[in-house]
Amino acid sequence: MATPLVEMKDISISFGGIKAVDHVSVDLYPGEVVGLLGHNGAGKSTLIKILSGAYKADAGEIRVNGEKVEIHNPREARDLNIETIYQTLALADNLDAASNLFLGRELITPMGLIDDAAMEAECRKIMGRLNPNFRKFAEPVSALSGGQRQSVAIARAVYFNAKILIMDEPTAALGPHETQMVSDLIQKLKAEGIGIFLIDHDVHAVMELCDRASVMKNGELVGTVNIDEVTDDDLLSMIILGKNPAAAA
């Protein structure tokens, strides 16, 4: 077996005496999509915020490419090539795709000015790789569709060398065509060896997009299953009843 991109081992964190995540272990391999499922309050978002540097775990360890790491803030997560795409996407609506791609990391000319031409050229290059149908380079991202906005957010992460991508409900509120666009993007990222943690409520989306699924309930891990070995009903049973089909087998 290859070395996992990420191993989160025996992770725990409490808030005000309540265990939000209780001894949870998950891992992620190159070119794999692992779905994180569970009701609101199950602990999946808290677990992933520990990986993204937003929270510090009370116990447990994180390994990246087999080496133990400490992640104290989002900058340290990015230094480990971990990028997070939140549901809100964190895009500047008034700026175009290239300006969003380089927001806070703008390219500068030798004269010390922002190099708009170079940024657009780089943006066209990365979008050509990820979403060849993207054409709206001159328009503010507020004019883009949901799927196109996801493309810009994903391009920003990948351009800056993400190897581990955390995606928070990437197809929520998207129509069928837009959902397919995001699905195609995920397939391209997988082919490049990028590992993706996909946080979702939608069992159908996880069945379609993921290789494995880890289900959480009340802060604990119900289990991790291979998608091709379970049904929608199996996943729903894990989410609602906290029953692992493998344990029942």
C-alpha cells in the first residue's frame, strides 16, 4: 500500500466539557475521495477544521506523507499543501477570476505594480487544465454560475500546489449540469493524485463522487466503508442508527 497523504489518528476535541470529536481515526490516499458523512453536530466539520488548522485537537496525532506534523493555524496547513474550499467559497465577488486566483498572493511586475496580464495568463492556463469550457475571464465572479465559481475556488487551491483538498458540500444548491461540472473537476483532481476529503449531507453525492466514506455520529466514528461495497441504505443506517454494516456482517 502507498503511504497515506493524511492520517488522523485517535483525534479528540472538547468544547465546554462536550466531546465534539471522540477518538476518531480517518485517512486519505493519493487520488482518492473520502466522504465525511453525518448529521449536523456529528463532528465531521470539527474534525476537518482540526486538519485545516482552525482548531487544535486535545489529543491524537496527524501524519502527512507518513510524518507526524503539528498544525496550529491555516497557514501551517497550507504549508503542508492542505487547502480548504468552504461552502461559502470565500471569493471576492467584485473581482474577476484571475484576481481571485491570486488574492493576497498577487504577481508583481519589476516596477512593483500588480501584473494583471501575467495573472490572467496563469489563470487561463490552470482553467484550461481544469475547466476548458470556462470563458468568463473578464467578468466579476458575481456574474458566474455556481459551478463556475467552484471552478475558480478549486483552481486557486490547485494552483498553489494543494495535494490534500477539503471540500465542504461542493454540489450543494447546484443544478444537475453544474453538479456534473464539479464532478468532472473532482475526477480530474483525482487523476492528478490529489486526495480529497468531501464533507456532505447528501448520500447520493457521496455514492457518486467518493471511493470511501467515513460516517460520524455524536462525535464518534461509526465506521469507514468502501463505496462499491455498500448501498445508499447502508450509509443512511450508519448516519441515522449508528450501525456499521461491516460489523453486522
